[in-house]
Amino acid sequence: MLLFWIVSALMLVVAALAFIVPLLKDTTVKGATRDQLNKDLYQNRIAELAEDEDQGLLNKSDDFIDEMQRGLLDDVVDDENLFENKADSPLIWISGLVFLVVFSVTLYSIFGAKQKVTDWQAVYANLPELTNRVMNDGENITQKEISDFRLALTTKMREEPDNEFGWLLLGRLNVALGDSNAAFTAMDKAYKLAPENTTIVTGYAQALLLSDDPEKVALSKRILATLIKEKPNDIEVISTAAFMSLEKQDYMGAISQWQRMLPLLADQPERLAMIEGSIAYARKQIEGQIGKPELAVPANQPENAAPVTNEQVTVTITGDKAGQMKGYLYVYVRAVEGPRAPLAVKRILDPVLPLTLELSDADAMMPQMKISQFQSVKVNAKLSIDAVVTTPEDDINSAEVILNEGDERRVSLIITAP
């Protein structure tokens, strides 16, 4: 605030100088200068008459000279009529300066943002307390406090542009508020300052995912896939993968990532309870998409029919050439009629083909959706370059095989390398 008033005062001084300096110059105007001009004109005219008379072009030049002399005498200014016009009276510039100051202050009081500037400075001064509230009492914080914290933190980062953790905090706050542009700006600054910091890299991937730009979303997936491959047991990385799946409403993918976190959080009961709550939430969303468990029975199967006993499917996967393949191999079993979500799924990193695996009720994604509950199922596999399930543009899919009741529960699938 002090800097604002100093700058305002300097601007007012400059404006006053622009008003005063011209008035301090010598602006004296002398009325007798007209007499000298008339005399010069008279002498020039006399010379012209003499020249005309010598050439025989004019007779009686004396009459013309007498007439000019009378005109000159009529236009002469007496000495007592000399005057000086002074425009540098102190009263003139003092009154002008007073008007300038009063006018400027009045305009600022009407159209200025004094109160907003005052409130902004007060919020910034309260940053330590706001930080403590957000970090330690997040459940009870008000929307206004969140808005004030964002404003204060943004101001602080303008003063400390090399503070990568400050940019990280601001970026995460904007991610939580859904402001994709502000989140990307903050996370991008943090990433450029510390590109090797896993926490910052995962935050950067989250910010990229919120963008409407397909290139940024694709970059987010590549960053996360690299992190998962390099740090498969990093809680921060797994949590980000779950967040990204949840953002795309890929609830199965989110559940899969959260379940990987559970063994890693054995010594953190509070966070463990939070992850279990997130898993329960995702399962409710899936139930909402496919209906209640009893509605998952295919339309051609009576409600009171006994469960199908074929609860296991053996899958053999081959490729156009044997050996190790890079990426994640997913093998799915889905119901032909009923829920769209997989009944069972297995994932293998960098698979070596050929391979044989089994999917059974023990691999069910949800207890109320098992292979043995459905008469007809379909089996397929895909190879993905990353751990993000929904990346169809990068996937290599096998043909889909349908198994009806009574069919042998053995399937052969082929994955063709790119």
C-alpha cells in the first residue's frame, strides 16, 4: 500500500510540473513593437516611390509621401500606452495546482479501487493463518477462506517465482477448484523448476489431464505411464493414476489402482480408511450404471435359475512372434447380456508370449458380478503402452470370442505386434 501512495504522489508531481513549467517562462508581450513594424513598412514604401519616380512612372510623389506620413502618425503608440502582459502571476499557477490536486483526488475517490486494494493487502497479510486453516482444518474451511487463500498465495508466488513448492500448492488448489488454465500455469512453472520431483511431476500430469487440448491429455498419459513403470509402488503415482481414472469415470480402473494402494498404507489407518471409502464410492457408481445386482441377470435367464457352474475360463494368448512384448496386457471376461463392466480382468506387465492364464470367480471385480452368474460371456485381450485402461487409440486388441453355456471354457486369442 505504501508503494502505491508513493507512486501516486510522484505521478501527481509530474503532472503539476507539466502545468507549472510553461508558466514560469518569460511571456512578456510589448505593445510598442507594432510602431517599429510600421516604420519599416514606411521606409520600404518611400524607396519604392523614389524608384518609380526615377523611371518616370510616377509624378507628384510628394503627395503620396504626405499621405503615408499622416497614416504613420495616426498609428503611432505613445510611450505612456506601452504595456507589458505578464502571465506568470503566482495566483495563476497556485490556483491551477490546487485544482489539479482536488480534481485528481476526487476522480480517484469516485472511480478508484482503494477499498479493493486495501482488502487485497489485508488478505495477503493473513496468508500464514489461511495456510494453517487450509492445511489443518480443511473440513471446516469456508468458500471465502479458500478464495482468499488462493488470492494470497498467487500474490506470494509473484514475489517468489522460484519457489517450486509454492507453485505446486497453488496448482493443486486450482486443480481442486476445477480451474484448468490456472492449474496448468502453476504446475508448469513448478515442473520447469523441479522436473525430477515425483510429487511435482504427478501434479503436472493431473493439470494436463484437465485440459481440453488432446495433446496435453496425451502428454499426461505418457508421463503417468512412465512414472508407473519407473515407480510401480509409489503411493503418489498410484494415487494420481486412480484420480485420472476417476476423472474419466473409469471406476474399474480407479478401484484397481486404489486396491494396489491398500497394502502400502497398512501403517496409515486414516488414509487407509479414506481409500476404502473411495473404493466404496466407485462401486456405488458402477452399481448405478448397471442397476442393482439382481438386475444384472441376462434377460434370457429366469430370475430363479440356478447359477451356471462354469466359473472358470482358460485363455491362451499368442502373437505373430514369440517373445517379450512391451506394455500392459489386459485380459477381460464380460457378460454378453448384462453389465458392461468386466466380470473379471487380469493385467500383466511386459508379457512373454505365448502364455496361458485362467480367469475365475476369484478374479471378480465385484462380489455380485461373477462369471458363474452368466450363461454367455465374451473374452478378449488388449496390449496397451500404458497402465491407463481407456486409451483405445494406443491399444492392440485381439478378436473377441463368445462362450455360450455348454461350450468348452478354453479360448485362444492372438495379439499382433505393431
